[in-house]
Amino acid sequence: MSNAGKGSRGPTLPRGEGVGWFGTAALVNAVGTGFFYPYQLLFFVAVTELSLTTVGAGLTVATLIALPAVLLVGRWVDEWGTKTVLIGAALLRAAVFVAYLFVHNVVAFVALAVVAAVAQRAEQVSVPVLASGIAPEGEVGRWLALTRVTLNAGMGFGGLLAGLAFVAGDGRSGFVTMGLLNALSFAVAALLYLPLPSVRPSRAKAPLSGGRPWRRGMFRWMALANFLLITVIVATEAGLPVYLIEELGTPSWTVGVLFAVNTVLMVVLQLPVTGRVEGRSPLRVVAVGSVLHAGLLAVLGLAGALPFGALLPLLIAGMAVYTLGEILATQTLAVLLVKLAPERELGYYQAFNQVLVGLALAVVPLLVTFFLTHAPAGLWWLLTGATVALGLAMLALRRDPAAEATAPVPATASGPGD
């Protein structure tokens, strides 16, 4: 695992049969997400005619209700295969966005939001399983890196399309257009999954592990590390605009510049960096990536004492370092969470990880609003400490020889007609 030069050899683009369909489906899904995500609260208020407070509370409740169902989705992936779950989830999301346009009471809204949340998690559970089953040997990491490239590129393009939807319609009609186009994107993604084979981990010859991801040592620690890192990333995304604009009074374009730096670097560097670190100690890569997040977080903690002229270049440099850390740590953790899961229960183990991701998304709003209300700079020092602590924890785990035993765990792919 310490072959230092190995990662620099060979092409950085993922290879293998079906990679085009896989990448295109991921891109279309990302365009739909980017089209809707920045405007989701405004969308729900406009089409459902519910208040902003009701919509926010309803989404939180729906997210929490959906979490237990995610483990069941993992079992479905293991038994029915990735194609069935991915196509079903995409069609459900399309139907939900059409249904939102006809809902005007909170109970129906929450019910639809629960279905949408479960379907979204079903996709996130299925994609790593699909990649592990159909990617050639040694290519799983690059296939997963491709999903991150398409996510960032697609969300950026989707945001531009959302602006066009507002131009095309005034008031509620613009949001109706947004809902219909979002539904269309998920329907197209479902069609793009059709040529891909279906992966059914339950067909593997490996023995069952007992189905308790929370008791499987290294997988549990990597899932918890991913939970902490996702919490840091989402808290940064949510808190940075409010902190810079409302608390420090920086120009609003500052936030746009920083997120543009993040998006461009994620798209440009994800695959090359993934290729460069192949063959290196994964726990060391996670440790380095975790600590690099502190580059931006520490600058934000000190931002209140700096003039804007000095702060802006530090923020841009900090965001560049932060983005490199995000590429290293999140990508490596995604690969480890596939490799460390038992072959026959890969879907169930990925579902457990998605439950923790859902908990992170539920915790972040409370965390961010509390600190921004009571101790704004304290939020960034807390997140800085968390990333440094995570890096040290990865280095401590690396001292255990068993911790580096992360050989790939392939899943069994069935034919295209499955």
C-alpha cells in the first residue's frame, strides 16, 4: 500500500464497458439536483403555498422519518439488484416532483418529501455497489471519482438552467417549470440506467457477515469518519454565506467567487488527483485530506480581525487548499466504504453509511444556527478542531497493520436483461 509512484502511472480517465452510460446517468441526475437545490425552499413555498417555517420543519421531519427506511433499501439492492432500485428510485423522484405541484397541505407535503428522501438515498446506496460490480479491476476508485466530477459539473450547469426557468416564467409559473424539468431529468436518468448490468451482491459466494455494519470494526470507523467529514463540509457550505455576508459584511460576490473556486477545482482536479494517490496508504490520504480542510476554516475563524483586502486572497487560497482536502478525503473514504463491506451485503452496508449521512444533514442546521447566533467565529474553530482530530485519528488507526487490509471486494454483475 505504500508504493509511492504507483498512482502516477496510467490514464486518469475511468475505463471499462458501460462507463459512458454510468457517467451520463450520473451527470443527468446531477443536473436535476443542481437545477432544484439552490431554490428548494422557494420552490416549495411557491408551489405548495405553505409558509417557509412549515416547509423547513416539514423537510426536517421527512428526512428523519426516511432514515430507517434506508436500511431496507440496502436490503433491496442486495436482493433485487442495482438496476431495479436505480430505475425505480429515479421514476419515483420524477413522480414526486410532478405531485408537488398539486399539494397544498402539510401532511401530503411531508409524505411526498419522505418518498423523495428515500429515493435519493436509494440512488446513493446503489451507485457505489454498481461501480464495484461492473468496473474493471483497479478502476472502482476512478468510477466513483467520475460521479463526483459529474456531480459538481452537473450541479453548476443545473443552476444556470434554473435561472433560465425563472426567465421563462413569472412567479409560480417559473417554479412550476422548474418542477417539471426536474422530473424530466430523473425520467431521462432512468432510461440511461437501462443499458447497464444489474449488480446483485447477494449472488456472491462469500458468506453472510451477520448484517451489523455498526459492529464491523474498520467499516464502522470509516463510516463515522465520513459522517464527521460530511458534517464539516455541509456546515461550511451552509454557514459560510451567512457568516461572510451577514456577520462580516463582505460583498455578496465574495461567496460566489469562493464557491466557483471550489466547483472548478473539483471538476478539474478530481480525476487527476485520484490517479495520483492510487496505491498510497488510504488512511494517510484521508488524514492529509482532513487536515487540509483546516486551511479555509482557520481563515474564517480569523476573518473578523482582518481587513477585506487581506482577507479575500486568504479566503481564495484557503478554499483551494480546502477543496484539495475534500477531493482526497471524501474520495478515499468512498472507496474504503466499498472495499471494507462484505461482498454479499454491500448494499446494506452502503445503506448504513447513508443513514449516517442523513443524520449529518439533520444535525447541521441546528449546529450552524446555534453558533452563528451565539459564537459565530466559534463555529469555524470547532470545525477546524474536528478536521485536525479526524486526521490524527486516521494516523492512529494506520498504526494497526490490520487497518490497512483494504483489498477490493468485488460484487457479482448479472446480464443487461436482469
